[in-house]
Amino acid sequence: MAIFNGTELGVYIDSTLIAAATDCSLTLNMETIDITTKDSAGYRELLGGLKSGSISCSGLIDYLDAANKDITDLWTAWENRTSLTLKFSKANEATGELSFSASGFITSLEQSGGTEDTATYSVTFELTGAITDTVAS
């Protein structure tokens, strides 16, 4: 088993790493359809239903970072209701490593700053359409 440091995971928009991220996550969901009948012998029976997912990321705010996807780029995508091409993967993927890609919309964008603390952001992307997995070759 090839265990790796979580620092290597990132969220990419159009192949550009989201700037100053400190953590990220990918959540995959599947709804279920209840098909329990009187013949189910008292056990619940289900069918697989709609699949969905979300990607979230948080990090440090840098309003002046023009080279990367920073908070101003995220704001613009949210303001314009832009569908983004997203990728959740390890930096510099090696052969055999898995990544996930999908289109998504920003459904939550938060900025915060406490007294004597760093300014931070968090963003959530709800995925739309197919979520694909790719194994690096």
C-alpha cells in the first residue's frame, strides 16, 4: 500500500491549483430508492438512485496572488454562476494514481478573519453531471 502525505492532494480549476489551500475534500453521495415490500421478510430493500458529489477547499486569503486561483477568481466564478472544470488529485500524479474530475458550481464561498489570526476562505463546489475517475499512466 502506497500511503502518501495529504499535503499532496489539491483541488484544481482548469489545471491550476487553487492558491494557498490548507485542506481539501471530495464527498461522493448516492441516494437510495426504497423498494421494500411485504415479501421483504421485515428487512428494508433498496435500489441505487441518483449520484452526486461535492468538493470543498479552504485556505489562506491572498488578494494579490494574480498567478493562481485566489479568492478574487472564486468570487468572480460565484458572481457569474460559472460552471468550472474541477479536478481532485495528487500533485504530480505518478503512474497508477487516481484522480477525480467533474464540472461544478460554487455553492458556498466564505471569508473570515479573527483578531490576530490569518484571513481564511472556504469554498464548496457542487458537482454537476458525470464524475469521472482517471488513473495516471
